[in-house]
Amino acid sequence: MKREKRKEKREKSTRERHAGRYISSFLFLHFSFLLAFSLPVGAQEAESSASAPAPVQRSLEDRRRDILRFGTETEIATLIQTIKTENVSYLDEELVNIARNTRNRNILTGIFGFFGEEEKPGLEERAMRAIRDRDYETNDIVLAAVDYLGRVKAADAAADLQELIDSGEGSFLYNAIRALGRVASSNRTDDIALYLLDYYETRSPTGENQREVIVAMGETGSGEVVPFLVELIENPDERAVLRIAALDAVAKIEDSRALEAVVEAVSSADPLVRASAIAALGPFSGEAVDAAILEGFRDSFFRTRIGAAQAAGRRKLASAVPFLRHRAENDAEAVVRDAAIRALGAINNNEAMSVLDSLFSEQRNSDRIRILSADMLLQNDASGYSGKVIAASTDAKTRNQTNLYNGFMGVLGRARAGTLEDFARRLLDTGGVLEKNWALEMVLNNEFRGLADEVRGLLDEQRSGAALARRARNTLERLGLDAGEN
């Protein structure tokens, strides 16, 4: 028993010696490794900092292209809205490529919608393919494709749109008819007009489709449909909405054969028909037409007075100026006052400009009247009136008339005149964020390339803010300049 205990004790001692040697060896090797290959912490950080490559600063454009390549439909939709707001086009090619290849309904409809609203070409073939292969596309995609073709007035799409209309598929009918009319407006041929007339008479469309066919006829500009439209206008039993559509259509076609029917409709018992008839007189001429337009200013229905103003402006009817002045100063309806001021701007003779100057200068007038009058003056003679509007904007700012000040600055931003260059420079140098935005609009509208350095001064996002810096960069790009050269 004692012998076994001694044996066990020797074995335990042997195990402890072996373990100690193993631990010592491990610690020796470990510290040898650290001594051989490690540096002090500070030295390690210094070496790592010196040897590691600096992080690559990726441009905003590159980050946005990554969203288009790898982003979700939500991220892409957000980006589309952003570039729409910024009015930039450098991503158009990438968007076209995505649209040509994706079958994601939200992405594709979003791109169709964006390109359609901006009337950007490039997706016509993809849109026509969506119509031809509509059995394999969602309805949303087909409708977005149809609307896109109409908005860009794609003449090559007429046959596909007619085939879609002939199919009788109710989901697409209204949009297809409307798109065909828009296509016809850029490719005015009798063929489309006769197709629409035959469709109306043989297929008996109903509801909104019926009205839309009449509207599309007007877009064709073809005299082939005038007798049919005149018959609609002259029929007192016909629905007012169709008679109004026919009046609008003959005004677009401008065929003198419709004049008698239009003049007769001015005396219609239906005020909406009466108003449309007055407005439709714009493209026609003659004493009877002038008399009917002037009489329209006396109508108790406000839409008829709007129609009279629109017709007078379209015809540049000088004899209407006193009526327009009275409406601008006294009409109870703001929309009539607006229409009268715009008509004065369209007439643009000495008398009309004098009235607009008076409306703009009279401080007792509403902000709305003064701003719109200033807009008309600048549209017609920005060089002559920009100084007066700048002075009025300064006065409004001094008086803390914020809405009036913003309104004047907005119309100055849209104006085109070399006389605005010094004013734009001053805003870029000393203005606030809003003033700098208006100045950038002036620079772009007037192509003030001499202010490129002032615009470049806004590119620093830390000082200018991200939104203003992006707009400055976009302004330079659209002027054919970049951030580093004139």
C-alpha cells in the first residue's frame, strides 16, 4: 500500500514538472514572438497609419450610380424624386438602361413617369414593347408606357396605340385614346383624324372615352373632322361636356368653317358652353368675333369672363385692354383678375404695358396682382423693367413684406436680361440661402458664365449646405462648366 502511494506521488510530481516545462516553453515562444514581430502600441499605430491607404472619397454622382446599380425599388424611387427636384440629367443614360432590362413594376413605372413628366426621349422602344407584350406585363407598366408615349408625342407609336384601342381592353382604352391624340399633335395627319372619327361613329365609345376621342380629334389639327365637330356644337340636345370638348377642338384646328357655330354658342343658355365658346373665339378674326369677346367681359358667369380674357390675349385684341384693366382692378374673382393680367401681357402693346406698370407700382394692390404684373412686365421687357422690380423687392424687404419680397425675387429669378448680372453677383456674394438660390436661377437662365467663380464658391457643402452646393454644381454642369475651370 505504501509502495503504491509512493508511486502515485512520483507520477504526480512528474506530470507537474512536464506541465511546468510546457507552460514555460509556451510563454517563452509567445514572448519571443511578440519581441520578434511586435512594436510598441504607439509605433504600431504610427506604422498602420503610414501604410494603410487613405479612404477613397466617392463623389455624389458615383454614390447615386451605385443606388441605380444595387439599390432597392424604394431607394431608386427616392433618388428619382431627388434628381427630378434638382433638374439634373447626368443619370438619364443609366435610367434608360435600367428601364430596358428591368421587370420590376415599381422601378419601371417610376422611370416611365419621370421621363414622361420631363418629356425626355429614350424609352420609346421599351414603351412600345410593353404594349405589344402586354400579356406578360402588369397593367401598371402598360399604362405607364402608354402615358409616356403620349407625353413625348412619339409619332412611331401611333400604330401600336391604335391596335391597343382596337383591342377594346377597357383597362387601357382611355389612356390609349388620350395618348394617340397627343401623338397626333406632333404628327398632324388626316389618317389619325379619320381613324378617330370612324371609331367614334362605329364603336360608340361611352363616358369619358367619348369625350377623349373628341379631344384627340382636335389634337390632329385635321379639317376632316370639322363638319362632325360643328354638328356637335350646334346640337342643343347634346351633352354639354361633349359640346365643350368640340368647341376646344375646333379652336385648335382653327378652321373658319366652325366660326358660325362658335359665335352662336356664345349665346348658349348653358354657362359652361358659353364660356368655352368665348374662349374658342381666340384663333378667329372679324368684327363679329371682336364684339362677342368684348361682350363676354360683361357676362355674370366668371368662367365666361375668363374665356373672354383668354381669347383677347390669344388674339392680341387691343380694343380689349380697357376691359382687361377694369377686370384686373375690380373683378370679384381672383382667377378672373389673374386671367386679365396674363391677357394684358399677351397683348403686349404700349397701352397694355402701361396698365401692367400701373398695377405693379400701385402699393395698395394685393401682393398677387403686383407679383403677376411684374412677371408679365419682365417676360415682355426684362431689360427695361428689371431695375424697377429689383427696387420694389428691396422696398418690400425693408417693410418686412415677406410674401411680396419672395414673389418679386421669384419672377426676377425667371427673367432673362443681361441687366441682372450685377444683381445676381451681389446675391451670390452677400445673400442668404434663398437669395443664392434665386441668383443661381438667374445665372442659369441667362447663361452668366462670367459668374462661374462666384458659383464655385458655393460648392463647399460645409459652408453652403448640401442642397445649395448640389444646385451650384448642377448650374455649372448645365452651363458646360465644371468645378475647376471656366
